[in-house]
Amino acid sequence: DAGITQSPRHKVTETGTPVTLRCHQTENHRYMYWYRQDPGHGLRLIHYSYGVKDTDKGEVSDGYSVSRSKTEDFLLTLESATSSQTSVYFCAIQRQGGTDTQYFGPGTRLTVL
Amino acid sequence: GQNIDQPTEMTATEGAIVQINCTYQTSGFNGLFWYQQHAGEAPTFLSYNVLDGLEEKGRFSSFLSRSKGYSYLLLKELQMKDSASYLCAVRDYSSASKIIFGSGTRLSIRP
């Protein structure tokens, strides 16, 4: 258990509405990540953070923004949700030292109608 | 860039052994991970290889050949609970804080 929670766990929304997903960690890790997972595509990186207010884009960042104002919280925002953003979203942290392994939160299932 | 290939689906029998292969192409290899993901759940870390050879952890072993860009995950004494997707992921020197995931291999265990 890497002490990661995500909220909400499930959400249904309509096209064009803003959506914010929250990732919260309790272990003070510097690196945090947002991925989406879709059938046939595996896990794809949306954005990641390497510290408070330090973020960078991943391979599928269009249509998403992130913020990290506190070490423990990493927010993912869909400014205007589209049906193509229907997916399962996973947050992850990286434990520094040794293997620098990433550990995942439980996920958020988002449906955009 | 990076490219990771693994079979989409595999089937095996309870009690048997199965090997899941992963090939990768990367400009600066810096470690390979295997994760297990049960349906509807988050990926969980299984193993990490950065040097050539076999890493054994109970019923699971992972092998790496850097010169061939090849890894496999070996599962022994298969149990029904091993039915899951297995994700191969690679880290590259050029992006030390990011890892790239393959699409995963869905393993089904039959009695």
C-alpha cells in the first residue's frame, strides 16, 4: 500500500463540462503521475510532477491540465470534457532510491456522455 | 523513441508454467518493470531488472537480456488467481522520471 487515494472513484459527466480528479498521497513523494488506460493502448502518461508547482507534459496531454500546490495533492483537470476522454485514470507516485518504482492509486473511472 | 511489444493474450493451465515475453526498443535503457493488473484494479509492482539475468521472487521470475532488448516473466505453479494482465514497462535514460508501458498481456488460467 503506497498510501495513495483518488477521488472520485467513479464519475459520469456530460460533454463540455469541466472535471477535476484528485490524487492524494500520504508519504511525501516528490514525483507524481497521471495516466489514462484504454483497451488496446495500455497505460499512457498524461502529465507528471517533480515537485510543488513543477509539472511537465506526457505523451497524451492535450485537453488536460494539472496543478500541484501541495506535495500531497496532484490534480488533473479536464477543462471541457469530451467523449474521447472516457477512460480509467490512474495516479502514481515514484518511490525514490533503489529501483525508483512507481506505485499506483486505485483509479478513477470517468464516463463522458 | 521507445517501443514495447508483448503478446495480447495467453492461456495456460492451472499448475503449469507460463512465460510472457516482452521486447523493447529504447535509445537509453535504464530498467525494466513487470506489473500485474487484475481486472478492474490498479497495476501492482512485480519485478524490476536493470542488469542481465534472472531475478527470482517466489513463483515469479523475470529475465532480462539488454543486448537483445528482451525480457520475460515466468510464472510457475499457476493458480487461478494469476489470471490477470501483465504489463511490461521500460525506463529510458533520456526520461529518468518516466516509464513507458506496453499494452499488456492478458493471461487466462484454465482449470
